[in-house]
Amino acid sequence: MVRDLLHIETASEIGGPRILMIYTGGTLGMVYDYELKTLVPLEFSELSKSLPELMRLELSLSIVSIDPPIDSSDMQPEVWQELASIVEEYYADFDGFVVLHGTDTMAFTASALSFMCENLAKPVIFTGAQLPIGVARTDARENIITALELAADRVEGSSVLHEVCIYFNGRLLRGNRAKKYESSQFDAFQSENYPMLAEVGVYCQYNFPYLQSKPKGDFKVHKKLEKGIVIVKLFPGMDLDVYESVFQHKSVRAVILETYGSGNASTKPSFLEALAKASQKGLVLYNVSQCVGGQVRQQDYASGLGLKNIGVISGKDITTEAAVAKLMFLLGQNLDSEETKRLLEINLRGEMAN
Ligand code: ASP
């Protein structure tokens, strides 16, 4: 497929690391539409004009955009497939990738890309902004420039990073461990269950023991995704009967149960029976905690053990965002159900504790 790549003149045209910036939309690239009286995505060719600092970077920079750019609340697995295809297509030509993305679903997309890209030996760094690039106090400038510098960073001629990350407001996080937890302040992302990969202030301090090491196998992109996932968040007083038709729906393949604390749920027999029925029907039931920190331990309380006994799989310390992506990825591989369940419980891309 022929794509329109826009090359940006920078300080080091020859010899510097080659970075491809992929623009998907989001607040970062938004402008005010006076007719609609709301923020709408800007055309990517205008983006570099708003960021003249790009020309001072010691790297060779090209930009490509998805068409049309979107508010990330409109994100769909088809766009993840498109992003994975771009990375695959330009993998050999570039040393690193920066994805400009809305903050709302950035953690989902970063998680999806982490599963879709096997043996990734180059950085794929997502970033965005809380304020549009055209606003004087925008956080877009620092986020984009630092994400580009991190993607270009090298030791002894090879990339420092070999994974999908999110860079935001001085923090580099593992993409499939991050969550958007703040919509008003600039520090939009956190990864409660995994240390920062780097802290960027005057200097960039990498947390080396926590970085993914360079993979040995060949880079491979998996584009098949299964969309039949539902999330059921537990709350006191909920009636699982209401979900009966959802569990019976022909396109539903897996249910993420957002449970309490360390993976606990009601011990009411009718509740467990409804889940047992769903499990017997062949649905994959995945236990993910509502807590942002800590992990699911189904054996700790009788209320968790009940779930384990009916075949609910523990998501350990996985985020809901990574759980959605992991299920879509694994169910898309057409593995047998035992293998799918085995892989759900183990760490594949640094998304959960070993
Ligand atoms: N709604 C926007 C988006 O996710 C919010 C943002 O970018 O911060 O695309």
C-alpha cells in the first residue's frame, strides 16, 4: 500500500536515527472549529508548522497519518490493525516509532500493539496531550519532543528501548501496564503495578532492570483480532440475570469480570450458577480486579475460590485495558481453549507478573 509520508527537515538530515511519527488524532492535534463550536482533529500536514522545534532535533523525521485522524474515543480494532501494518511496513526503514494518539484510549491501543508486535526490537512510543498544540500552555510540545528523543536514543549503536511504551509528562511507562487516571492534570498516565521505565527531567534516567531486553527471534506482526469481548463490572446488588442475554449472544467469546479487591465476587449460588453456565457454554471468563494496584489471588478468600472452581482465569495484576487487548489477540489466534486459558494466565509481553 502506498502511503503519504511527509519528511520534516531537521538538524541531522544524514546519519541520525530515523524516526517515523504516526499521527492518529486526539486532543494533541485539535483545533477549534468556529462553525461547530468545538475541538476537531487537525490535518497532520499542519502539525509540523505548529511545532518548529522539530527542526532542531538530531534525528531524521518522517510523518504519516491515519485517514481521517480521530478522537481516540472512536478507536476501533481496525485502526490497531492499520497501525500494526504501518509498523510492519516501515520496520526495516526506521529505528523507532512515535504514535500521536488521544489520551482516552491510548492505554488500550498501546496494549493492543504490544501483543500484535512479537519480538519487537525497536521502540514504539505513544504520546498525546491534555491541551491542544495550538494552545499557548500546551503539554503537547514537551511530550512530542521527548517521545521523539526517547525513540531515537541509542547505546552502542542500538535502541535503548525494545517495547511499546507511553511517554507522558516526564514519565515513560510500559504501554500494556499503563492506565489513564487523570483527565484534568498533565500527569494523565500511571502504571501502578509496574515501575516507570524512565523518568525524564533535566536528564533521562532509565530504570534499566525493568526494560524489556532485546528479543532474539524475528519480528512478527499478528493482525487477527477477535472483537467478541464484554466487560462486566461487579457492584453490590447487581443481578447477573440481566447479563444472561449478553452471555448467550452468539458473538460473545469472552467476559472480563471486574471483581473486587484481590479478585473476589459474591458467593450467592445464583450468581455463581450464572457464571458456571456461561463457562460451560464455552465463554472465557477472565478475572481482573477493580483495584489499580495489587493482584487477583483467587485462592485467598472463599469469594474468589468460588470463581476459580467454575473455571474463571486469574488475570493477576493485568489492567483491564491490557486484558481486552490480550483476549482480542489470543482469541484471534484460533488456539484451542486450553491453550488460550494457559496463555491468559502467563506473562507474554510484560503485561503481568510472572
Ligand atoms: N478525547 C480525546 C482523545 O482521546 C482526549 C485526549 O486526547 O486527551 O482523543
